[in-house]
Amino acid sequence: MMNKILECVPNFSEGRDLEKVEKIVSSFRGKENVKLLDYSTDKDHNRCVVTVVGEPEPLRDAVIEAMGTAAQLIDMTKHEGQHPRMGATDVVPFIPVRNCTVEEADQIAKEVAKAVAEKFEIPSFLYEKSATAAHRENLAAIRKGQFEGMAEKMKDPQWKPDFGPETIHPTAGVTAIGARMPLVAYNVNLDTPNLDIATQIAHKIRHISGGFRYVKAMGVMLEDRNIAQVSINMTDYTKTSLYRVFETVKMEARRYGVNVVGSEVIGLTPMAALIDCAEYYLQIENFNMDQVLETRL
């Protein structure tokens, strides 16, 4: 039984070669006080998102091992995908779950960043709650320029990495590591192949463009289905609800004569985020989380 539970959701830049994915994910299997909860791949994004929990120190060690494996297997000079990326291990967030604080998550994040710099010569930026400067808090700002433009970007003193070499690893790139609150990866699919429409809707709802405070969004093309998607990161579902964003996407889509054909949650999500939507759509009065059967077990 784990006392302290820390969650990590590392994103690896491989979603097509499943053999490579399995080798990376195997770093989280068979480890004491580490539990692999979920991993999913996306061919369009060419990305794998892993959800793993554990006691802080064993989890830290497993993440370092996985990042080393990813660095060996993924060559960013040959990587193509719809999702912005800058490294073989693109981003490594640590999220406190139980008996664990953001400060402890931050400490583990820094230990991982230091270790991968020393072991694998991978530079890292600390982001979100671990950021060492205000301009480094936002992952999108760090990632701007992506792998191809990162070496040039890092020549600027304000983009010197927090750990590791002062330029990118030649094939593994650079990684963002930090502590943060739970994030819900939530995507809304449109019945149009017009990527520009999804991009315009994303522009309307994301915080950086004047939209919802706790929303990051971008337009993505789902090539296999020939439809556009509004790809969303909900950075604090307790303050910006999924249903509010979903309804706004539907409303904005109407101006283009476009409909929403579905939505998806990537990886794991807190039950409360979905219960919040159920309360809204079912107009349930005076509902309490204690009424959910699973929470009482």
C-alpha cells in the first residue's frame, strides 16, 4: 500500500512504432511502489501519453529510466507529427495525488531534470509550478520553435536551460519538467476537414488569446478520419469546466456551419471533472460526490 502517491504523465514523441513504445513503457512495469495506470498512442500526433503513479522516489527513478530509453530509441531529426514537440521525452509533469504536496512534486521534478542532464546530456526547462521565471511557466512558450528551432532559440540567454547542456541533445532534443495541478487532455472533433476552422475556434477559447483562463488549445488535423480537431488542455478543471468549453466550441463552430461530431478524453481524468458535466447536463440538484458509488467503496 503506497502512502504518498505522486502522479506523472510523461509525453513521448513516438506514436507509430509500437515496439518502441512498449520498450519505453516497460520502464514503469514490475517496479515496487510504481503502478502503470494507462498509456495511449496517437498516429496523427505521433505521440504516446503515459499515466503512472507511485511513491515519489521509486517513481522518480522509473521516469529517469524511461527518459533514457526514449533518448536511445527516438530520433527527433526524423520525427513528424501534428502535435508540437521539442524532445524525445517532450514533457514530464509531476502531479500530487495523495499525502503529497506541490512542493514535493517540484523537488522530484528537479531531481529528474538534474539526473537526465548528468546521465543522458538532455537539457531541461522547469515549467508550471517549478518555473524559475515567469516567461517559463507556460509550456507553449517554452516549446515555441519546436525541435527544429530550439537550438537557435537556446542561444538567447533568457532561454538557457535550467539543467543540462546549453544546446539541444542532437537526437533527443530538450524536455520540459515540472510540478502542476491535474490536467485534463480533452479534444473536440468537428465534421470538417478544414483545419483553419479548428484553429480559429482554438484561438477563441484559449487563455493566451483572451479565452478561458485555464484552457490551452490548438487546431489539429486527424488525417485518418479526414476531420479537424480542437485539441485542448484543461489546466484546472475546478475553475474552468469541461462542459463550458464544449458548449463554447459548439457555439463557435456554428458560425462556420460546422457541427461537433464527438469529443474524447486522453489518458486518465479525475472523476469530479466528469461528474461536474453530468450535474450540468442532467440538471441534478444538490448533488454530492459521496453519492457516487465508487467513492464509497
